[in-house]
Amino acid sequence: MGATLRALRALVLLLGFYLLSLVLLAALIGLDVAMFSSGHGPIAAKVTFVSVLLAVPVVRGMFMLRTPKDEDGPGVTVTEADEPRLWALVRELAAAAGTRAPDRILLTGEVNAAVSEEPRLLGLLPGPRRLYLGVPLLTGLTEAQLRAVLAHEYGHFTGGDTRLSALVVRGRVQIGRVIGQFHAKANDKVTADRARQEQAAAKRVAKGKKAKEVDTSGVGATYRMMAAIYTAYGKLYLRASLSTARGQEYAADLTAARIAGRDATASALREIPVLATSHDFYLDSYATLGLSARLLPPRGQFFGGFGRLLTAREPELVKLRAELPEEPASPYDSHPPMAERVRRIEALPADGRTDEAKGSALSLLTAPERTLDALEDAVLADEVRAFPRATGWEELLDASMATHLSAAHTPLHRALAAYTGQPPTLSALLDVIDDGRLWRLAERLPLSEEAAAAKGRAFREFVRPVLRRSLRTMVLAEFSSRSLLHWEFSWSRPAAVRLPGWGSETTPDDGPEAALDAALDAALADHPDTASLRAQLPPATQHA
């Protein structure tokens, strides 16, 4: 579909919104006229009042004349003086694509690259262009792959996609605004009616009468019905506009293959979902590890550690690259399935461009360390940036785990507190076990119906895994509270706990961890014995 037809389609979809609104307004006016003509004065007045309330969100949505402007997210704007090599590459690829280079480059903290334009007259006239480039993307791509990504984005410029987005975005926002207003009014009515019913119930209780059950199931139904009408059109609008967007993605992929080469484009498409998944894992498991302890990684490492993770986990990444998504994320996803995009590119004739620019794309930056520092300042919230910095990842891990263990509140903690009426300490738990009351305590755990109905050995097998996890947490918390616990940091595997007595020659099979596992098993056996566990605990706990 050419740019002219796509523009016409976007315009028709937008006009459909206005036509739907006019039809609904006409229906409301017709209903009012019919009611007054039939001579139902008081009822007609009420219907007119409701019609006016329903018409207000429709009219407000119709007259939202301005298309929302793109708002830059957090990031670092770089000039040509700041990053001459990056800007040279950007201009080179723009010339190859036959389009105008962006006026601004914004480096972000996401695994993403995107372009935007602020056209005038609903996309008829060009406007300023921006390129958004994620530093994590630069970290994980080669220069050849980055060329393919940028060429893909320029394909959106040459296809007129960024200009047409003004029409599409305007329609989406207007429909969303009307739906949101109807739902907001419905929720307001529910809140008001609930408050009225609760007040009436309170008065009945004060008079010694039985309060009526609060029921708001039918309140706001008219508003929700209007919202449902616009929601149905909104789904049609999204399906129609996003199916066009998927075609634009295929066309942009072909532009990338023409400019950057078939192999570089295919490998870049394979790499992007892998990087996105890896970066989410990195943020959750590493970069934000110390937030609970109000501690940040060393300066520049909040984003800078991502490259170290990619290097250490390369064997896992190889498997991810072979498992591309075969389905779109949703019916409204603007991008086709990545597997299909890769298949289309790999089906193109070989172009002999297999050994180009294999160096890291991050090296295009003049001073990557400086950029990583600046990105932290731009992306992190002021409160978070005020946190102190760890001297290394090991310190960050130890502090994080100490905070986590000190705040641990397992099901066993709750059950023990309810059973004894005392603070749920490890010493108190060991005393309960020694008194032969462990399985009565276990009955206080949150249990499934099957576990609660079990008896004897079957019951013990049901609850033992929960008891073991909770008891182990309590033991580790005891060591941690006395600064006797250390965690071994690794980029390639989960962190491993190191108990007192761990030495350079110790292995997991014969060290203190193996002894602890055996002691936990003994303490939770059918006939519990805590002697071995008590012997391994810090002296203060042994004699508590």
C-alpha cells in the first residue's frame, strides 16, 4: 500500500470517529425530541438531562483539535561535537536511504531504537525529526547490526510513516479520551452511590435494624454502554491502523537489508528480542539489586554492567536467538512476529556482505564511560541518585541480601507468632520442635484443601517443603544478623551463599552448606532432632 493510500486510510478511520460521534449525538437529540413530543414532560426533562451528560464527553472528544506532541523520555541529548562518529554514521545512512537525517539524537536507557517527526498540517508538511537510541542496544549490537537497525528506522522516514503517524495518533488519543471520560463518569457514579448506600446502612444499624447489602452492579450502566460503543470502534481502528503498521515494518526491513546487508539485518532482528529479555533480567537481578538496601552499583555500572552480563551468559543467549516469537504480542501489536521478519530477510539472495563492521556499536561513542555516567543522571530519579554507591558488585549483593533476610517474613514466621503468641525467633522455633510440637505448628501454615485434609505421614510430606524453605531462611537470617554470612557474586549463575567455615578448598558437597542441608533435614524429619542444627548456629543462638 503506497503512502497516498495509507494517508487516505488513516483519514477515513479518523473521520469514522467523527461520524460515530455525530450519529450518537443525533440519536440522543432524537430521543429527547421524541420524549417531549409524546407529552411526557417530567420524564422528558430527566431524559434530556441524562442526554446532556452523555453528550459532554462526546463533544469534548470531537473538539480535541491538537494532535498530542511527542514527549521525550529521560535520556542524554548528544550533539555532533559530543559524538562525531555516531553522527557521521547517522548522516551516512540517511543519505543512503535517500532521506533527511534527524535533527536530534537522544540516548536512552532502553533496548530500543525509534524515530519520530513532528509534521505540520496533519502530516502534509515535514517537521523536526528525532532519533532515540538505547545505550543497552549499543552495548549488545555490533556496528553492522546497528547500521541495519538505523537503516530500518530510516525506512519509516522514506515511507512517510512518521508523518502519517500524526493522523493515526490523533485518532487513537481521541477515542481513548472519550472512552476514559465515560468510564470515569461511571466510576464516579458508583463511588457516590456506594457512599449513599453505606450511609443508609449505617443509619439502619444505628436504629438496631439489619443493614442492606451494598449493591452497585447497575450503577453507571449508561456511561459504560457508551464506552462499549467507542471501545468497539477503537478495536476496529487499532486493528486497521496496526495491520498497516506491520506492512510498514516489513518494508523498513527491506530498506535495512538493502543498505546494511542481508546477514547484518537478519542477525540484528534476532538479537533485539534477546537483548530486550536479557536487559529486563539484568535490571531486575543486578542493576536494582541494592535498592531495598538504598544502595546503588558503582558509578556508571547501573547500565554499564549489562555488557558484562552479556559476555558471561553467551551460551544462554545462543539458545534464545534460536527461539524467536512466532506470534505477535497481541492483536494490536504494531510489529509482525520476529520469526516471520527474520525468515523474510534470510530468504533474500545472498549479497556477500558477511564480514562488515563486527566491532561493538558502543565503541562508536567518544567516551562510553562518560555516557554511562550521564545516562544514570538523566534516567534515575533524584531520590535514587542520592543513594550511596557500593564499592563493588560483591558489596552490593551482601548488603541487598542482608536487608532481604532481616525483613523476611515467611509463612512459618506468621504461623509461629500465631501459635506461641511471641515474636517468631529461630530460638523459639527450635524450642517448639524440641517440645514435639512441630506438626501442630505446621497446621497453622496456609494449606491447600488437599494438604489440610491429609493426615500423618501424608500431611508431613505436604508441609515439609514449606517448612524447609522457611527454616533455611531463618537460619541464614541468624547468620546474617551477626555479619557471619557472605554471598558469592557471579555474572553467569545465581548468587551462592557462603556460610562460616567455607574455605578455598571447600566444595558444595562437603562444606558447611552440605552440613546445613543435613541439619535441616534432621530438624524436619518425622522424628525431629535439632541437635545438629543448633551445633552449627552462632553461639548466641545456641544458648538463647
